[in-house]
Amino acid sequence: MKKILGSLSTVAVGSLTSNADISSSQDTTITPPVNPTDPTSPVTPNPTDPHQPGTGGPLSLDYVSNFHFGTKVIQTADATYYAQLDQVQNSLSTLISVPNYA
């Protein structure tokens, strides 16, 4: 007949108090717009179609397209109107068409 022996150990834990502090400031950097179809390619808003500047901070709008629908004939039935593509300048200062985005 075998006997199983167990052991119990105790650990003494002490407590200490420490002080900590931190300061933070709001990031107000405005991120310039990027090409929505090629985010590695920087773009500039169309200079002939002024845009509001982007907003700064951790939750921001970098760019919002201006929506141009053109002239449409008024209809008596439901109708769907689509905005024209946005025009931005690429790195060569050439106007290119990109989807409307924010």
C-alpha cells in the first residue's frame, strides 16, 4: 500500500506604492489627401475647384470631394442622379479623374 504525501507552501507578498504621471497633447496635424485608387501617389485638389482644408486630430477628415451633378431635366417620377468624378492633380500637375471620396 502506497501513501501519497502532499505539501503546502506559503508565499508572503508585500505591497508597495508608487506614483506615476503622464501628459498628452492633441495632434492637430492635417494629413494631405491621397489618390483613392492609388494611395501611394500624392494628389493635390483641383486649383480651379477650391476645397475646404482637412481637419486635424486623431479622428479627422483629410479630404472631401465637391459633388458636381451638372444640369438635369426635372422629372415627375423618381430619378437617380450621379455625381461627376472628382478632378485632382497628380505629381506631374496633370488633372486626373478619381472617384468622389471623403
